[in-house]
Amino acid sequence: MIRKLPPLSVQFMGEAIPTDNIERVERELAKEDSLFANMLEQAPGMVGMACMFVVTIGIGIWLRPFFDEAGLYAFGESGTTQGRWIIMELLAIFAFTFVILWLAKNHMEKIIKYGLLVVLFLALCYTTVPGAHLLLVDDPVVETFVFISENEIEEGLVFTSTSGEMLTQISNWEDGEWYVNRTVVISKRSAFSDNISWEQTLDVWPGEPEVNVVEGEYAYTVNNAAWVWSLDKQSGEVLSKYQCFESAEGGNETNPDGTIVNTNVTIYSNLQGLCGYVLEVIEHPTGELNDPKGAIYIITQVDEFVRYNTFHGTNVTMWQAKWALPPIFFYENPMHISQFDEKHLYIGSNIGSIIVELEETADANPGLDPVWVDEARDTWYFTRSSAQDNITAFTYGESMYDDKIDRLMVFGFASGKIQAFNWDNQEVVEETRMHFGDYFEGPISALSLQDENGDDWNELWIGTDDGLHGLYYTSLIEKVTIDGDSIEDFTYLVIDNSTIATINGNVTSLSLNAGPFSDDMYNISGLQWSDTAFLIGFALAVLLMAALIIRPEWYVVNTVGILVGAGVIVMLGVTFVPTLILIFMVLAAIYDAWAVYRSKHMLDLADTMIGLNLPILLVAPQEKGYSLLDEQDSVRESAVATTSTDSTSPAMPVKRKKPKEAMFMGLGDVIFPGMLVVSCVQYIAVDGLAVGISALIGGLFGYLVLMGFVASGRPQAGLPLLNGGAILGYIIGGLIFVGTAAFTFGISL
């Protein structure tokens, strides 16, 4: 708004400016009015181009499941996170541009046209053939999983391995009284068989009638607070037996069979509480297997960690050292305890987990404090995030991401959250390539890492209240879904290449169910091949290419361009994770800006494409009656403002009179933002579509800014604004819907 002020200044938007700048202000206002008027005038073309932008990307999202299921990744599944392929793609763009311009300079337009027609036909088939399948082929019925073996076993479950091996116990206890022999029978079973591999009878008096088990490299270590046994994993043979108590005189008890048992026992003075869980290890300090020495490591009721040395060929122990464990109640809330390697023990509960180093000596008491205990040396210590979100499931196994990682540990929580960590070279690093968010409703009841399809890579299987979910490949696609009505509650899950077994047990009983699994139970999505659909899709591509050659009118060019763009978008979108595509977009935007503003060879390329009427450009007519066949204007010439030859007249831009007008956009300006959108949907497991739509909205904002430049009559590099808007939308949407996990995909060169 301009209004008159005292002679030396005018007021413009609240600021006093010299009167000699009034003419400049008026020119700026006129320029703004002219820009706004031009944008209104070009609104039909702008809206039409925006619609083609959205439709092209939308078709790409629709086609994505077909490409994903068919594994149509340009550089294989491993190439999705490898940056070297992005470099190759950029070099291919440079080479394409150079060849086209060189051929145009040497007047070889026919070679350009028919060479590109072949390429466009192949790209068009990437849309028409999958599209025909998705439209015409009905999904086959998924076979229902059924348990054919359901066993209720009156034995207590005391140990389950990740491979389905179980140890069960039968206590000789009835009506609160011991049988005469006062024993517990330990049996080894498999989740996939009714047969017992072996069984061993243990005399447990004066301990409790229930035992605890820790799996070590050497053996299964079994204890019942009073005794410790090591059982051979294959045969069940008792390899050693130690006691956690001291006998005293008196307190004898006569059994019904006449035998006398000493009941006056005390716990070892070095143990603050009973032997809760015990691991026996064998060490060979001299390197001689026939002269081993070893130790038992005891977790007590008060979270102390105690080492007793043992000696080969005897059941003698000698106290060695003691450490304090973190106060997370392992003894009262155990979930899984096993030896990870020669020097580390994993201890897990529903409150937290720790990996403890198996030290041989403890630090000395620095001040002779009577209650001082050396803290256990932990490699890793992990606790639940809140008191309401207990750890409800745990498993470990080989990683589906990298076979060089020692093992992958996966935790499930009451809230439905899933978190994973890599145990690699005696260090723990969080696995950031799993993106679940709140996809699963809690609690997570069971987890398993199994190689169901025999491809030497584990899949992640997740049990919840609503059923069983099998997630495959590094992208963790839910390839198997078994409804909760088909299976009962379970706490352990094991799978081989033909059977799914669930285990649910406590100290007195065991429920074991198993059923056959086949490929017919996979979820149906994406690729369902049909010769009829293929022929229809191929024929449609042939017809469209024929129409393009015979009459390359704008609506034919746009139809082919949209379909070609959608095919390229989905093919590259599933090929790279979002962070790699983001890098690709930044580099391509820099190149596009340089090619338009500095070298200007992109304008020559646009002229060539318009002259050939090929669908590498999208065309948005401004008004009815427009014909692309009549288009003769050069993009470069349309950018040049002509001026009056009268030197006394101010230089004013002159707009060329044309009967009908249109707006043009390079197909690459749609493909790059579309790639990012499809990649978000593909690789962000939770709310990936929401993040993708955020990127799409950001691209549309970039397009709106771009149209402001176009309305001024200047050709504009599209990628800096379109890519920039899409990237900004991806970042904002990722932070809102997913968090920082939306940007972490473990990319490498």
C-alpha cells in the first residue's frame, strides 16, 4: 500500500523510504501484480500438471507390491543399501544426456527417436504388465494353518532352546510328601517329535523338587538350590555333581525304607542365599584337554555372582571370587540364561538383561568394607524403559542382515514394541534396521529367528494375541499371517522348513502343539503370474506405442509418459532405501541446476524432446484446442525477452502471440520425488505410507514455488525445488510419524 508522505519520503509497508525510490517500489508492486496475474492465467496448466504429478506417483505406489514380491530390485536385495549403485545411476544420466545431444548435433534425430521408443516400450511394459496382473488376476486362497498334533504332557518345562530342544522334569512328589527315592526325572524332548531323546534321574534331597537349567558350551547345568549337576547334551549322562551346602552332625531322618538321611545342612558361608542358577565351564589353561580345570558360576537369590573352582575327575569345589549383579531380580523373574561364548554369560529377565564376563578373580576390597562386593564386569546392561512395559519375549540367532554378526538378540515388550541388538565381536550394538514402531499390539508373547524357507537367512517370527506373524528378508515383509483363532496361547515358538510348533509350559505341565507348514500358507501379494494378463499388458503397451508413433498428440504423450514414469518410479523406489534416494536426489538437483543455468544444455535437450514428441516431457495445455503437433516454439527462445529497438523507450518484455499454449515438465521432475515416496512405503515398516505422503506433499509445495518462476516466463530447473520440497516433506513426516529410525538404514558403499 502506497500513500503520500512529506516531501522527502514515502511510507511503504510501514518503512520510510526516500522519494527517489518511489518509482522502484511502483515497479516492484507492478511486477508482483503481473506475476500473480500470470499464475492465475496459467492455473489450468498448473493444476493439470499437479494432477499428473500425483497420478504418476499414485500408480507407482499401487504397483509396488508386485515389484516387491517378484524381487524386481535393479541391483538385488543387497544393493538396496549400497551407495555405489547410486553413483552408477548418475553416470548413466550423464551418458544418456551426452549421447542424445551428440546425436542431435549431428542431425541423427531418427536414431534418437527410435532408440528411445525401444527404451520407452520396455519401461511401459513395467507398468502395463504388472498393472494387468493386479487388475485381472484374483488372489488365490491362502491355505489355513492347522495343528495336527496337540499334546498335554504332565511334566514341568524347565528349559527351551531356540532350536526347539526342551528339558522337562517329573518330580516324585505327591500330596505334599516325597516318595521314598526323592528324585526328579529330567527328560530331553524336541518340539517336533513325541519321542524322548534321553532321560536322567537325579536324587535331589535335601534340595527342592524343582530344578533350574542353564545351557552352557560344555553341558546343561542343572541345580535345585542344593545340588549342581552337569548333564551331557547328547546323552544326558551326569558329567559332574557338586553341592551348595555343608552337612552337619545330627538332624538325621529315617526314611520308610530304613535309610538315614542327614537333614541338618547349611548353605555355604560364601553364598548369600541359595544357588539360584548355575553354569559349569571347563577351562584348559595348559592347553591340554586331558588336564582341564574349570569352575561353576552361581547366581544367588540376592543377585550375587559367585565362582567356585572345580577340579578334573573330582566333585570338589573351592571358593574363588564373588561379584555383585545389577539389582534387576534375575532370580525371581528369569526368562533366559545361557552361555554366549567361552567368556560371557547372558542373563535375562522380564525387567532387563545383562551379558556378564566370566572373570576368574575379583578386585580386592579397597577399604576392607565388610559389605563391599566387587561389581560384575558387564559387557552390556539393558533394562526396560518403564515399569509398565515389561520384556515379555526374547530370542537370539543369526542375523538376517549380515552373516558376519555373531548373533542377533531380539526383545518383545508388553506394549508391542520390538527392539533388537547385535552381539558382535564381544560388543553389543543396537540394530537400527528394524522399524516396527507400534505396528504390533502388545504384549509380544513369543519371538523366534528361524530359517523357514531354507535360504540360509533367518526370518523373524512374532507371536501376539492376534496370531503369528512371519517377517521375511531384510525388509521384514509380513509373508505369513496366522490368525489367533487358529492357534492357542504360547510362550515359545520354533519352526523348521515344514513344521510350526508352539510351546506353553510351567513347572508342572507342558502344552506342545505342532502342524505342517507349506508355501501355500504364504500371504498372497504382488506377483501372481498369468499368461493372459501378460499378453493383455504387452498388447496394451504395443497399442500405446503405435499411437505414439502414428499420432503423438499431447494426450497420447501424457498417457504414455505417466505410465512410463510410474514404472520407473516403482522400479527405482523399491531398489533403494530412502536415505540413498535422498542422496541421489540432492546430486541430481545439483546437476539439473548446473545444466539449466550454467551449461544450458538441458534446454537443448528439452527442445530435442519436444521436437520428437516423445513422452519424456509431460504436457499441460492451458486451454482447449491445443495441439502438440503444432508446437514449434523453442524452450530456449521462449525464455528470451525481446526489447524495443527504440532507444528512447524503456526495454519491456514482449510475449509472443500464440493461438494456444501449454506448460511442459520433464518426466524426471516427477520420477525423482516419486522414487522417494515409493521407497518410504517400501522400507519404513510402520507408517511408511504416511511418511511417503508427507514427501509427496512436500514435492507439491516445491512444485507450487516452481510454478511461480514459470509464470514469470523463465525456464526453471525443476529438480532443486521439487526434490528439495520432497526431501523436506520426508524429513518432517519421518520425524512426526516414525522418529529418527526413518533415516537409519545402514547404507554402505
